[in-house]
Amino acid sequence: MIKNLFCDLDDTLFDFHRGEAAAIRETLSRVGMTPTDDVCRRYSEINRGFWRALERGEITREKLLTERFSVLFAEYGVTADAYLTQRYYENALSEQHPFLPGAMEFLQDVRKTVSLYAVTNGTAKIQRKRMTDAGITPYFNGIFISQEIGHEKPSRAFFDACFASLPDVRRDETLMLGDSLTSDMQGGVNAGILTCWFNPRGEENTAEIPIDFEVSSLADAVKLIRKLNQ
């Protein structure tokens, strides 16, 4: 039986790519850089690489936040303050909270069945503001953000901290739902809980990370949880 759902936020509930694109365009314009499609695409690639390095414990969060802009500016020969750019970007991204299809319906349905917990790698100020502005904070029984915990998914330490604050929550009654193989699914494996890969684009599991379930829509995730609880 599944009594608890650990749910990722970005690219699981929020359309992070859409929000990121809007935020980076606004940010680059403020520092005098033309936000062409190629530039924005390259930023996304650089950013994704840094976050994966953070997941592997290869860099610090502080370095990630500014270095991604330093790398971008160096590639395009732009002179701009990476720290100031990060501050602009943080404010712009905190205003972006577009949902993926079916996200609100998912939250409304799933909370009738399980206790729901947000588990996210991100900046606390950004994530909490986005959740509040989007009106979804009340749907969650708890919110766990890597910056506040001091550990990143997929580390076991991140999940151990979650469970330590939830003494009545059992691992064998908990399911991890998320879009990232390396963060969410590997994190679930490390934590010793069931995993469900949210894979709407039908991507291949090239990382060969063992997963228990896979769904292509949030509606299917609700159906899965109901089936597991029959």
C-alpha cells in the first residue's frame, strides 16, 4: 500500500523549460545580451550540466549559481557580472510557475489517496514563492528543498533527512514520483523506496537506473497509485 507520495516539482508539476526560457530571456536582456533562441538553448545546456554535477557532488551550489553565467558569457564574449545576473535570474524565475498538463487535477485527485510531500533540488526562495503564487502549497503535507536540507537528490542523506522529520512515515509505504532518472529515480533507489518515472516524452532509460513503475501522464500516476492501494 502507498500512503505517502514524494513528488518532484520541476518538469513533474511545473513546466520548468517554459518558465526557464521566459526567465533567462528577461535576465539576459537586463545585462545587455541579446537572448536569441541559440543563446537561451545554450544556457539551458550549461545549466543542466551544472545541476548534474551538483547531483554527483562535484561542485557546490554557490559555484553553480554564478558559474553557469560565467561560462555562458565567456563563450559569447560578453562582459557582465555573473553574480548580479544570478540575482536578476533568481527574481525572474521566482515569478514563473506554468503547470504541465493535468498538474492541478493531479494534485486534487492524489491528495485524496495519499499524503503528499514536495521533494525538490532548488533554491528555497524560488521554489517556495513559485508554489505559493501557483496556489499549490496547501496540497502538500510537507516541503523538502535541498538548499534547506543541506543535501541534494539523489543522495541518501537528502531522503534520510526527509524521513527523520516524518517519524510516522514508513519507507515501504512511500513512492517517489519524478521526471529525472539521475535525481528522482536514483534518489528513490538510494532511499530504499518505490519509484515511478514520469516520462511524458517516452525517453529511453539510458542510465539503466532500476525503476519500479513508469507513467506517461499525471493522470496515469493517479491511476497507478489507486491500483497499488486496491
